[in-house]
Amino acid sequence: MRAIVVDDEPVARRRLRTLLQREEGVEIVAECEDGTGAIEAIRRLRPDVVFLDVQMPGLDGFDVIEALAPSEHPAIVFVTAYDRYAVRAFEVHAVDYLLKPFERERLRKTLGRLGEHRDSHEASRRLQAAVESVLTHRPLRRVVVRTPGRVYAVRVEEIDSIHAAGHYLELQTATATHLIRESMTDLEARLDPARFVRIHRSMIVNVDRIRELQPTFHGEFIVSLHSGRRLRCSRTYAEKLTTLWGS
Amino acid sequence: MIENRIRVGRIWLVAGASFTAAALLFTSQVWIDFAYAGRRLSWGLALIVALIDWELWALLSPIVVWLALRFRFSRDRWAAATAIHVPSGIVVGAVKLTLEAMLTRLVLGYGRTPFSFLKIDLTLLTYWLIVAVTHVSGHYREARERERRALQLESSLARAQVEALKMQLHPHFLFNTLNTIAGLMREDVEAADRMLAKLAELLRRTFETADIQELPLARELEFLDDYLSIQQARFGQRLQLSIEVQELTRTVLVPTLILQPLVENAIRHGIAVRPGPGGVGIQSECRGDRLVINVTNDGLPLPLTIREGFGIRNIRSRLQALYGEDASFQLHPHPSGGAIAVLDLPARHPVAES
């Protein structure tokens, strides 16, 4: 069995390698320290199995799966220290995973399952379902903007505030305004509730971009952002904003 | 601003109500005074004369309150305050009595009779009473303010401790650290042993939260050391640490746990979110009577590396509570990419216990 080990922490990579080398019939063909390297190695080496760390800088484990075509999917064993979204999805879709630090017995069991005759088409389908489920359930990381000329992504941490404008939403960043066709409620549901908060019927703000809150009369707030922009938080949303900002 | 306006409004309300109550009480006194002088007033007119007497104080009291706040009777300035308040009491009293006489004459057609020295005494007494009430309520407010600040300090320290605890007990950090120890056990038993001890030390300290607001920088750095060596073991060559601590800064007092959120932030943005090696630096130096601490990371060359999380906001509020305007904290993009956090504090040393 030809295997690739992907993890951004060197000791974690070495541990997995040491454990795998003791098992019969496992050959490690590459070790990668990030997602980009993993995609390249998988395409080039066509391994049978990839031990794929979930949390990695840059492209993470799920981005790697998304970037590959289903025909390129090797068997995948996800490895994670802690990720409540992911583990639930792995369970539901019967995708192999290991929780760090794992026992040798657990690794053996996983390898045993991989050795059984498996329908690779079916495995790839389950893998895609799991990844899709994680990507839709965990908070949005980027918003895709479509213009007649091009399609590009805005990272959510760059967004200062979001404003409703008719059938569109305006995403305000420090340097630009992007228009997307989506409803306030739909976007709000997919954003990280610990970071984005509704401050008005037609406004959402990124709490990390708030510099100051000034109370005014009637329980409203003036919200000053680092960019210098000032927004008004209506009374209905004031309590949620102050708890979130102060937590 | 708003709070001030509310306070001024409330003072006016309380003063107006008190003086009106005094006027009601003194109505019978006015009636008797006039009766002794052989003039019978109706109770309504007696009330009006009493109102003229006391509501004039409501008009004049802002001036007296202002004077009382401006020239206060503190231990070292009571002589100066007396020198101001004796003549100003006489002037305010004279103005008040003149206005009162004119208004009373306007209403009754004749002045208030008999004009006794008792009236002058009472006028001066009222002036000093307003000064005294202002003085006492000022003291009361200051004591309340001190109490509020002490409470705020306490709560922001508690929050910093909770943040530190969350950082050390963060499942991702904890399980990855355990995994690193598991890996090291097969390669280098000594290193695994050391790391386990450091993790234990880190966890132990989070359970022993003391109520100490400030401690010497050297102690704060010791606290950081366990955390940093664990991160160093996890990330290996990817984490390039540089710590430059000027020797004479080691004894300077810094707020407890002030550096932890900064260093955690630097590692998260400098190392954990991007591939390849990254540097995290901590520098401290004394500039005159100031202590300046920089925490830098060479993370993504974008302003988004600045995430003003709760830890950062708590730093600001603790500095404000401990030093007022005498300390500053800035977080901005580094010219060469990444971010730099600058703490600027008064360089204070622990008082030697005798």
C-alpha cells in the first residue's frame, strides 16, 4: 500500500511515519507539510492512501479534496486533533479518521479496513458527501463574487460590514465594495456567529473591525470601525452586539 | 458628555426641589415676621415672599457650586480656598439680598421689614451650606469612582486569566501537544519528558490564579517560556523565535498575563495560518522612564492579520484601568508584512518591602 502523510507539524509527521513503517505492506512515498504540496504529490504519485491532517495553514484537508477531481481521489484517512464539525461528518458518511494522539491499535484497525476489497467509486462518493457537509455546516471562509468580467473570492475576515441594497448585498472591505446577489438572512446564516453580528435590519458588522461603541439616547449605539466608518446599531440588536463584542 | 448633562440636570432638579421645600417651610416664618412688624399678609403673599427668598438661591447656586468645585478645601489648599470663599460669600450674599429686596418691593410695594442682621447671617450660612454639600458629594463621588475602578481592574484581571486558561485548555492546542509528546517519546525520551513537565507546569499555573495585578517582566516571561517551548517543539523549524530582553527591563512591573494574548496572536497569525517558516519576536527596552515592549510576527502581508479579538480589547481596558492615559497599546501592520504590537508603559519598579 503506497501512502502519503500530510501534516504541518514535523513531530506529528514523524510519529505517523514511524508507526506506519512498522506495519507490513505500507510504503510511504511522500510527506507533505501543507495542502498545496499534498495536491501536487497526490497527482504525481497516485498513492493508495493519504493520511490527511484537517487543520493546516493555507489550504486545509477539505480544500485538498475539493481541489482534486473525483477520479483522482485516493483512499483518505483524515487526521485531526479536534474538529467538532468534521468528526460528525466523518461519522455520518462513514469516512475513516484518526484523532490525535491515536493508539497503534486504532491505526491498525484503520489499515485493516483499507486492506479490504472496497468499491472505490462508493468511497469517493462518501468522501465528497462528508467534505460537502463540513463545508456547508462550518462558518463561511470566503464569499464568491460574480461580475460580468470575472469571478473572485473575498475572505470573510476582510469584510468590515455588509449592507442590504435592494436584491443585492454590498460587502464593504477596507478598500472596496463588492456586490453579491444574496439575501441578508441566507448570508447571515452561513457566517460565523462569533464574528458577524446583525446591528440593523439591513446591516451586519464584523465585530473584529469595531474600534469603539458609543451609546446614544434610546439605547442605540454608534459603531466606529477601524476603517473610520461609522454605523448605527438599532436598539433591537444592541444587546447582542455588546455581549458579543465584550466576550 | 451625555452623562454630564444628566448629572447637571439632576443637580438642578434636586437643588430646585430643596429650595422650594425650604420656601414652603419658611412661609409661616415670613407671615410671623410681617405680623410682628404690624403688617398682615395673606398666606399666598407670604408664600410668594418666601419663594423669592429661596428660589433666588436656586438661580445662584450654580455659581456657588462652580466656585466650590474650582476652589476646594483640600489638606494643602484650605487657606487659598478660605481666601476665596470668605469674600465671594459676602459678594454673592450681597447680590442675593439686593435682588431679593428689589423683587419683594416689586410684589408688595414695600420692602421686607424688619430687615434684621439675622437675615445676613442666614444668607452667609446658606452660601457655606451649598459649598459644604458640594464638597461632601464630590468626595462621595470620588470614593465611588475609586471603588468602580478597583472592581473594573479585578474583573479585567479575571478575564485575562480566563483567556489564558482558554488558550491552554484549547482542545486544538492540548491534543496537538499530547500528540507531539507521543511522537517525541519514540525519538527522544528526554525531550518528551521535558515537554510533559512544561505542559503540566502550564496547566498547574492556570489553576493557581492569584489576584496580583502587576508583576516583574522577568516573571511574566517565565510564564511565557513554557508555552513558547511547547509551541517550538510542535512547529520545529517553522517557528523562528527571537527574544531580546534588555537586562534592566527585567525588574519593571507589567500587568499580569499581558503578554500571553499578544504572543498567542502572533503565533496564530504568523505561523498557524500560513505555510512555510515564520518569525515571532519579543523585544523589551527602557526608554527614559518608559518601558516599551514589541511583539512582532511576519505573517501575511495584509492588514487582516490584525484581528482585534477579545484578548486585545481586554489589554486596552486593563491598561486604561491600571495606568489611565499613561500607557498605550498599538497594533498595526509591520512595514515588512505581518503585524507589530507595541506596549508603552511607565517603567515602575516593585517597592522593596521593609
